[in-house]
Amino acid sequence: MHLRSTKKSRQEILLYEPIGSDGEGNAISLIDILSTDRDDVLETVESKIEQHKLADKFGCLTKREQKVLELRFGLGRHERQTQRQIGRLLGISRSYVSRIEKRALGKLQSEMGPY
């Protein structure tokens, strides 16, 4: 009911803000109505933040390193592929794909810094 009454004013509603009360007088928040586990919401938000950080750091890699990681881990619109498949696609050996992958991950790890 609270959502309908605020529809005209289009105010922002916080997930943990009380929007009413139950039969026993306990406050009910929007997160309670959505019935989503709070840990799931937190994990999703943290995952999105990490993805954005990673995307920002991709600039430190060469085009080939970027391509190998995108294909290897299924980033963007790519499906995950084996090192052998990537090697065939790029016309290089599987072991060279492995070296490129290792070097690229090392660069990203140093760019991301300590946790």
C-alpha cells in the first residue's frame, strides 16, 4: 500500500526503510517484502563492484592479453573456452596461451592491489 501511495510523488525508497507494520506492530521494510536473503543482495552488489574494478584495470593489458582472458573466463559476450580452443582461434600454441594468461593475470593482480 505504501508503494501505491508514493507512486505519484516518485520518491526514492530505501530497502531497509520501514514502510509499515505487521499485525504484531513490528516494522516491515521493503527488503522483508521482497523476501530476498540480505546476504544474496550484498554478494550481488559486491560482485558488481569487483566487476567494474576489473573492467577499469583491463586497460593495462595488451589487446592479445585482453582477448585471451575474455575467452578463457567467458567475460563480456564470450563463452568460456579451453586454452587449446583459444590457441586454435588465435593461431598460437596452447602453451603460449597459458603464458599469456599467466602474465595477464599477474598484471591484473598487481593493478588491483592488496585486498
